[in-house]
Amino acid sequence: MFNNLKKTIKELAKSAVLLAEKTLGSNKGKEKKKMAIEYVVKYLPVPAPLKPFISVLFSSFIDEAIEFAVEYMEVI
């Protein structure tokens, strides 16, 4: 179950970074990261009552996924 959730988080992170970049533009790194994290948590495929727990449990993984997505977007 957690492997599937991690895969989903990675995919959501890519979408989140792209959306944050389009929405906020340049020179707003902290705001874009916050927006990306909120996006990932919002679209996690878990019941709403579990989202706060999952977001805390996977907070470092979500951060890493977003940082990876940022690096990935810079390469393309």
C-alpha cells in the first residue's frame, strides 16, 4: 500500500510543481513549495480524515518528491 502511495506522491509532485510554476512564476520559491505541498496533500488518494496523518507521516518524502520534481522540470 505504501509503495503505491509513494508512487502517487511522486506523480502528484510533478503536477504540483508545474502548476505552482505556472501560477506564481519566478522568484517565489517558498510560496511555490507551500503551494505544491498543499496540492499533493489535497489530491492524495486517501480518505479526508486520514490526510493530516498521512501528510505528517510522509512529510519528508513529500518534500523530497517535490525537490526531485523541481530538478526534473529544470532539466526538461
